[in-house]
Amino acid sequence: MALAPVPSDASPLRCVAWAEQDLAGEWTVVWSFPGPSSREAECLIAARSPDVDGPCFSRVGDDWCYSAPVAYAAPRERGRAAGAVHLIASEFHPERWLSLAAHVAGLAEADPSPMPMQRAYLEAVTSGEVAGADGPAWRSDATADGAALMEASRLGAVCRILGRDLPVVWAALLLRRRVVFYAGSAADVCQACRAMPLLVAHRGRREWERLRPLVCGAAGSARLAAPLPGAGAPAAEVKAAREAAAASSSSAAEGAVSAAQMAAAGGLAELAELATTSWSIAGTTAAALEGMPSLWDVWVDLSARRVAVSAACEGLLRADTPAHATAMAAAVEAATAAGGAGAEAAGPAIGRALAKVSKQLVAKLSDVGEPTEAALEAAGVSGPMVQLMLGIARAEPGVRVPPA
């Protein structure tokens, strides 16, 4: 008996999709449930699978796409090199939905057919858990503990990579500038982006709103097995893609828009967003974006352990201020007390220490009243620290700043 779909507003979950890579390296979204809306199709296309080397997540508009790889036991006999499961949800909760994506990917590995994935998706939507042989195999409330989420983050590993540049990135986050993380692994990029809001945890969930964990910057090698709407791409791009697809006899369906063509438009939209926003925490596996400084204020190369700062922000973010020195000292002290930089507890300890330093700076602004250069200097703030404090005042929610 076919399983009936449930209303999409009954859960943050919107769609589950299964993608496969053929032996030539091309990805195809072969199945999805329920059929994706244009917004969800845009999210699936943006995920576009080529870099899914581990659990990762990406964002399109207000939707999040959580992806997990599928490893086939006999790929050549199957005619497929690899697979991936994508879950689209309106909620930002990587630990919760990546664990579900990993579970569904395991079902696909054991039985590469849609029914087990569809059943698990519906169970998650309707009851918040997925049945297993000996009780629930997945529960939505298993990752509700905020302290546990901090413990599970890779903040410590990212802080070790940043080293002496940790205060630079921390200051950029405090000032709400554009920070982009690069690595060859999509999973590494996503984990780094996920950890960064913990460095400014005194703001709560606000910083998560600007995460862009996987900006591809170029079209991937992917296509959809069935026609999809324009999915929010610019009209001219959609029209050209439809005309090209309609003219091709090898198209999956007459007039279908390939994901590679749509992804080109999606990639342009992602880059335009980075270029026009003043504040974001983004990640990419596209090394070419380093040569586009109009898209970032701080570039973090996780693979090379290198941090670059744009010319416009160099003087402020790399300034030798008391705040930079205090942040570095607090991070080192916290890591040492937790058992060393390599200890599992070092990341959460560093996060709590820097949140404390951030609160002290905000409290200083509150003591000043309406922060101006004159008021800060009268309060004993001097040198580059004045501009840093003014920048924090403009970025910090709840701080009243006089008109410029």
C-alpha cells in the first residue's frame, strides 16, 4: 500500500531526496518525496552533491539542506559510483537533521530503493522518531541539550587551526563582518561554520541566521531526473536553460532544466548575496573565491591553516588592541585548564571564555551610555580600541548608537 503524504507544515521537514553518481561522475536526483516545490527544488540543486564526502549542510533562502553520503557495496555492478541523501527542513539544527540524514543513508545502503527512505521520512514527520529493531533508531529530541551541542562541536579543532589568528576571526564575528571558510572537504567547511557562532554565544541564536555553510560558486556536475520549476533563478537564465534543454534530444524530459544549468544561476545568486551583505559566516570548497575579495572580509583556509584579511578590514581586525590580547589570553587559559588545546573539552571552554570577554566589552559600552569617540576616550579607551568598540556597538543588538 502506498504511503500517503502528510501536510508539509506538520514538521520542519519539507522533503527527502536521493541522489546518485554514475560511473562517469555525473550526479542525478533520482527520487524525492514529497515532490519538491520550486523553493525546495532550488535547495536540492544548490546542494548538488559532488562535494558530499561526509555529513554537510547548506542553505538556500530560509531552507536548510542536510546531506549524508551513501556508500554502495557493489557500485560497479549497480552502475553507480556513490549516492547521497538530502533532507530539506525549515529548521536550523545540524545535529538533529544530519543524524536523521545519516540514518536514512544507512537504509539506502542496506536497501537502495525509495520505500525504506519514504517510510523513515514519514515516521520522522508524524511522530518525531524512526522505528528500529530494538526501539527508536532516531529521535528528534535526542539532540535537544544545548550543552551537549557545544560539547559535540568541532570548535576546539577550528581554534587550533586558527592559532594566533583566533582573535582576528573572533573580532570579525563580533563586528559582524563577512567570514568565509575554505577547505577541500565540504564536511570540514560545514563543521567550521557550525562552530563559529559559539565564539559569540552571548548573542544566542542570532548569529546562526547568517550562516551560509556551503557556497559552491560554480555549477556542479548534476542533473534532475524529472522537470522542475525555475526554482527562483533569474528569468533570463531559466528561459535560456529551458530553450537549451528543449533543443537537446538527450534531455531527461522534453523541456527539462538540468541542475547544472540551474546551478549556474543558483551559484550567481549565492555570490551576489555574499557581495551585497555586510555580515555572513560562509563556507566553500571553491578555492577561486579567495581571488574575489569583494565577497569576504576574512578568508580562512582550513587546509593551509592560513587567515587572510581584506585591505579594508586589515587595520581594524589585526589591530594590537587590549581586546585582542585579552581574547587570546582567555582562550589559551581556557584550553590549558581543559587539558590542553587537543583536549575534547577545549572547544567548549574556549567558547565560554570568549563569550565572557565579549560580555565584558558590551558591558563597557553600556557604562559609556551612547558610545561616541569622545565618550569612549573620556572613559579611558584609546588608539585602535576606540574604532573596535564603535564597531562592536554598531553590531551588538540592544546597544544604542547615535546617528553617524
